[in-house]
Amino acid sequence: MKKHLIYLSLVIAIFSACEKEDDPVFDQSPDERLNETLTMYQGELTGAPYGWKAMVFPAGMPNSVFSFYMKFNGSNRVSMFSDFDAESSTTLQESSYRLKALQQPSLLFDTYSYLHVLCDPDAGVNGGAYGKGLYSDFEFALDSISGDTIHLTGRFNKSKAYLVKATQEEAQEYMSLERNREFEHITQFLTYFKRLTVGGTQYELTVNPYAHVIGFTWVDDKGEKQQDVVGFYYTPNGIAFAPAFTDGKNTITGLQDITWDAEGQIMSFTVDDASAMISGFAKPLVVDTAAPKRWWNKGQSMEYWVSTTGFHANGVDDAFNITSLPSYYFLTFWPTYAGTSYDILIFVTVVDNTLVPSYGPAFRAPRFTADGRIIFPYSDDRGTYPPGPAPVHNTRNQLADAAGYYLVQVNQDQYDMVSAKDGKAWITWVR
């Protein structure tokens, strides 16, 4: 009997332990806790008296950044400005938002807004990729709150973003509609190469105005080429870099008080209260002497390079109006075309819904110079040119210019080919 009582006591103890393990750790259910968190975030968003400054870093565009101003109300409406372009920076737009539990608390902008512009699949809207836009997000997981900052992560593309409570002065700046967007004139330099001089150092700039990205190239104290890339966003007084650019000697947080002199081709501003400028140059700061051969070899390996609008020249896109040619679709440069010893610049057209390599000039094997240029010796014309062939002839003559071209590798899929004559004509080749 005593032995049975011991066993019974053990069983009771085990069941008692199990019951304790099933006791809830929290006083509330998971749904209750989640709803409480959503209520807390709702109070934070609507309780900021002067709204929020927002920064969005599109996941698919390295270094890219865009800024916003947002004001949330308790009726699930949000008013915002965006620095995407001049119109969105001065036109207050209202749309809707929701806070929802989707595995974790989430902030959803559920009607088209300035945030959606970055995600628009039409590349004509934002300068991004067709079908993807700038790889940004308009639905965000709410990660955490730290002081006056809410940290977010895009639910689809995993873009990083954060909201920072605006001050009364910052809110007034946004509402005053005073904006300095003079930096947009960076695309109006007649020369491809542009340099910024700060603290005795020259930096060559490569600007992507759509993605808000600036590339810096400079020569260090050892005479070696260095490069870095930062994002930029517009402020009421100019642009700011995110993160700040530094080469170990100079640190540049942004450009303020920007002015543009179209006639003199000078962009002036201040950097940390010191005067500075950007001016145009005909030649790169550092010539990539291997780039022409690298570009030509890669064109051979994948058959051809593509350009949609041909040459930009003297400040004009599609300077020779090739897009007006009958049934024109795109332009290609094909090294050693179809196994021949010739390179051909081919105008591709659409015939009966089929892409056809219709006509174009042929060139003998290019010359690669020791100082980093490629020169295209013209041979003859191939195919039947359309009526009014001036766009074809002008493009042929430009490519055959005796000064040749520098090649700038933008990324693994893009090279810009820049006239070595004066830097005022260039063509972008993509694969």
C-alpha cells in the first residue's frame, strides 16, 4: 500500500508540473498584445504634432535614398510631400494608410501615393526597371521605436526606411513650399565629365538623378584611383548625402545654397560654409585605359550592345532624332558582325511584328590607343536606308569621329561612350 501511495504522489506531482507549464506567461492573448502594439503605433503616428520626416532606401537600388514629409491623422489619412521631383516636393498629396497585423505590426499605404511612384512598374514614371521600378516598397513592417524614430522594413523588397518626428521649424519649412532644387541642373552640363573641388582635392562626379545616387572618383595621396558612391536627397536649401561622403581627408555632408549658371556652365554652392563649385571637363580625371577593349570584347561575347536613343550631343538627348526613323525600335553595335571582320552599327526596326536588323554603317576593326581611346574607321553602308536618312548619316559620322571615344563602365551591364574631342557627345550602351 505504501508503495502505491508513493507512485500516486509522483503521478500527481507530474500532472501538477504540466499544469504549471500550461499556465500563460502573459496576461493577454497574442491577438490582444498585437492589437495593443498597433494602438501604440497609431498613437505615435497621429500624436506627432509636427508630422514626420521619412527616409526610404529602395532595396534594389544600392545607395539610393528618397525623403518624404508625412502627417498622419486618426481617420487613416496621410498627407505627404516627396523629394522625387519638383512637383511632388511642393504639392501636398493625401492618401490612405492602415495599421495591420501581418505576422508583425505593419504600416500599409493602401492607395496610390508618392511612395508608390518609387515602386511603379512603368520605368517611364521613375527611371527604374520595367516591371520593378526602383525596387522600393509601400507596405512596411514596423520593426521598433527608438526615441523619436520608428524603424521599418519593406514587406516585399525589404527596403529599409525610418520615420523621425519633425520639429516645428522643419514642418514650417515643408509647408512654406520654399525648395532649392537647383541640383537638378546637373543634367544640363554640356560635358559628360563634371568635377567638384573641395579642400584642394578634385572629385569627378557621376550622378544618377532618378535613383538619387552620386559616384565620386578621385586620386589619393599615393596617386591611386579611388571611388565611392553615396545617396542624396533634397533639402529646403540644397541636397544632403546619406551617408556623408568622406575620403579620410575631407567629409562632405551635402551641398547648400546651390545656384546654376547655364551660360557659364558652373554650379555654385557652399560646403560647410565654404564656397565650392562643379564645372565641366572634356576628359576624365582618371582614364580607364583598359575600358575600350573590355567593352568591345564583352560586346563580342554577347554579340551586341544596345542603345535606345543613340547619341546625346550638346545638351540634347537623341541629338540626331533616330527615334523618328520609320518603324525604328533600337540601335545596336555588333563587333565582328556574324563572324565577319567588320563591326556594324545596326538600326533595328519592327517589320510584321518581328525585329529586323535592317541597315547601318560598317566599320573596320577599331583602333585602341595607348591613352585609352577607341577609334572606329568607317568602311561602308549596309542594307537599304529609309527615305530621309539624315539621322543615320549623322549617327554614322559621329561614331566615326577621328578623335575617338573614352569608355566609362557604369556597371557590369552599362558603358557610357564619351567623345574624346570635347566630352559633349556620348552614347549609353546596355546589354
